[in-house]
Amino acid sequence: MKKILLSFLILGLCLTGCGDVDFRSDDIVILFTNDISGAVDEGVTLAGVAAYKEYMETKSKYVALVDCGDAIQGNVISTASKGEVAIDVMNLVGYDVATFGNHEFDFGFERLEYLLNKANAEYICANITYTGSGTNYLADIKPYKIISYGNKKVAFIGVTTPETLISSAPTIFKENGEYVYDFCSGNGGLDLCELVQGYVDEVKKEGADYVIVLGHLGRTVDNYTNSCSSDFLIRHTHGIDALIDGHSHVVYTNFCTENDQGEYVVSAQTGSRLESLGQLIIDTKGLISVSTVSDIRNIDENLGNRISSFVYKYDEHLDEVVGTSNYKITSTDKEGRRLTRVRETTIGNFVADAYRYITSADIGYENGGGLKADIEEGTVTLRDIVAVSPYCNSICSVEVTGQEILDMLEYWTKEVSSELYVDGEVVHEFGSFPSLSGLKMTVDTSIPSSVVVDENDDLISVDGPRRVKDVMVEENGEYVPIDVNKTYTIAAHDYMIKKGGSGMEVYLANHKIVANDVCLDYEALSIYLKEELNGDLSKYQTTENRVVIE
């Protein structure tokens, strides 16, 4: 009866919104962040999070602070410090528990081991396994953590997206060319659900009164069934009281999903780059409410200065002016919704052109997931450039045939739909969606994708009707039909060409690399802007129908 009543009341909260919460000293308050992406001094800032945490500790005896992944990587400072600034600041703020996002692995396992040893928060993950013969750098990572708050126990279970194998560099997870790490991606997502269910049952037996999943999974916002999503996990499990999530970079506190016993489970997310701070409260009656905080004042100035000192250490050289723009070079629509994973953008065209220029390749490619910022109108600094491509990947080019290019285009556009929005949110996003230079094409979304992938979602072949058509390659300033038998060079960062990202782990194996580690990604953008564009980005005021969706 308690579970049914709790589920009914959570549904009511999800439909009507949480409003102001009347705190009691015995309420359990769980503050949460996700997808900070190294931006410790943006949004509400981690200094603001610390101040709000201190404020809540005057209201309740039981306050926790948790993070749902992608905290250490994603901006200039995080790249320069290889994640250390984020960990240093999170230690100052006082995080208790965290789970991994896919980008926690970007600097490799040795660096991650160093950061984990430095972190005060306990990192948990239920769904990572190691089968190699070398060093298991995550051997000490537990699947869950149970914390007592008065006479109640809350179990936190960490779950990281199985897409990590392709959304971080695949080679990180291999030994001698074979995968030795896995995130439980089998059986259409049901293996992950069964695994998590086992841990839910286990923590219940250990006396947990409440089970909170700290996920880095992402929410499904359309009819496309994503077996890695948080709502899929909820639908195929029971006993989870709430799921705090990350990965899809949206703000919501009122999303409810029925579990496999017909009970409603609330999930929540705070956006990205400290857009807001999440707050989940379990009151003395066992009722759960979720809200976000986006306006935090009265920040401790001393703490703010200490945080700034970590940032300034890497900051000085980034203010070099490298150009100007009379227009905003953007990754979004007019309402600020991210388009780089679903449509051609001006920022994507700029980056793809830079990669092609720096390598003298026939074609340039950038994956939508690698585009992280806009360039505002006005003076453009190196900081602005690095913010667009903050991962410090090296630029390479590789030889491929025209037929292979056609296959890759099918893979990169396999998720795209003519439908762009559902309930005001962008749908059918795919991190490998292409920004292209030297190539134009059309995608007929009325044709279902016939791409064949392996268990890790890497491209194997195309077996059926093709949705990509009218592919034209630029030659001597004019566009001509692609020749399936001709050899072309394609420029991209080493994440794709050498590390197997963007689904190319199998398909590009053993291909001839023509240009190897020419420069870092942001250096390519800076050089292209200064040398080829004479410091003027104005040519990118509009898109050019390089990728037409119909």
C-alpha cells in the first residue's frame, strides 16, 4: 500500500510541478549536478552550489551532494588540466557520491585512476566490467553506496551509459585490439536492466529504505526506443524510487515513467554546464519531490576566490585575439536548442572546413557530438575557439574509397528524421551526425536505415535501400558526383580516424593514414581562421545546404 500511495503522489507532483518546498529538519535533501563539463565557474557555479549546500544544512540535518557524470571534461580549463581543476573544485564544494559519464574516460585510465584517488567523492558504477589480463583501473569501484540518514537508509546505485564505448574513444577500453571493458550493452538493453534490478534487490536486502539511481543515461523524448535511456531502465525494473540522470543535457524535474509493476518513478536532470542545481527531497512521510535552483546568491567570496585560483592557473594565454565575426556562428536554432546532432549548422561547417584546410584533404568531417560552443558576434579569442573544440584531439586524414564514404554517410545519418521537435525538444539526436566540407548530400528520411552495426554500434555494412542520395564532391571549385571507385582523403580528428569513434572502429581499421597528428583540433580552427579567412568569420553567417534533410 505504501508503494502504491507513494507512486500516486509522485505522479501528482510530476503533473503539477513541485513548487516551493517547506523543509523540515528531518527531511533528506539530495542536491545533484550533471554534465558540468569542467565549467566550474559558469551557470550557478560550483561556488554557488557550495553556498546553497551550506544554506540547506541550516534547514536539514541530512544533506547530500551527488554528481551524475561528465564533470571533468568539456571546456578549455578541463582540457588544459586534464580534469584536475574539476576534481579540485568538487573537493572544495564537498561532493559525497558521483558516477561516471562517458567523458570521464577521455583522458585514459591512468589519468582517471589519478583523479579518482584525488577525489573526495566516492565514485560508483554498477555496470562496468573488466575481462582483460592487464591492470583493471576500476577494480575498487563499487556498484552502489548506502548512506544512513537518521533511521533511514538511502542506497545510491551508479549506472553509466553503454554508449560510452563509442562516445568516448574506443581504444581506451581495449587491450591488444580487443575490448576488455564493457558497460552491459547486450540483449537490447535488457541485460543492463536485469543487472540493475539485481542490485536494487541486493540493497533492499541490506536494509535500504530508498533506492536512488545516479545515472548517466539520457532520457528518450520521442517515440524512438533507446535501450540505453533512463526511461527504458525504469520501464524494465522495479524498486527504484527516483532516477537522477545526465547525458542528454536538458532540464526537467517532472518526467515520470511507469516501472514494470505499474508504479511511477520520477527522473530529473539539471541541463549542462551548471545551468541549474537539482534538489530531491524525501520528506518524513516518505514522499519525494524534485525541483531545480537556478538563482543562487550570497556566495562565499573566499570560496569563490579559491575556485578562481584553480581556473586562472590555465587561463592567461587564452585571451589572444585570433579574429572577428559580424555574425554569431552557431550550433543552435533561434530558441537556443542544440542542432549539431541533427542538422547542418554554421559552426559545424566552419570546423569541417578547418580540418579539410589544415590537411589539404578532399573532404572534412566533424561529428555533431564534438561541437561544444557557439562563437559570438564580435572579437574572437583563442578561448572562444577552444570552447568549440575543447577535447584537444589531433587532426589526421585517411584514404577511403567513394563507396566507403557512401557507407559512412549512411551510418552518420542513420538516426536522422524529418521530424525535428517533439514537445518543443530536439529529437533523434546522434553524436556522429556529420558536419561536412567538400561534400554535399541529401538524406531521404522516408527510407528506413539499412545500416548493419555490431554489438558496439560500429558500422559493419549497408544492406538494403540507401537513404543518402545526390552525393557530390568538390573538385577544382565545382561539385561533381562522387565516384564509388575513386580514392579520396577525408580529414577528421584522431578520435574517429585512429581511435574508432563515430562508429568507425571496424570500418576504418587498417586504412592508410595520409596526414598524421597535424595539429590539435582547436589549433586547426585558429590557423584556418587567421591564415585562410584573414581573421574574418563572416562567411559562416548561414548554412549552405551541405546536408539536406527531406
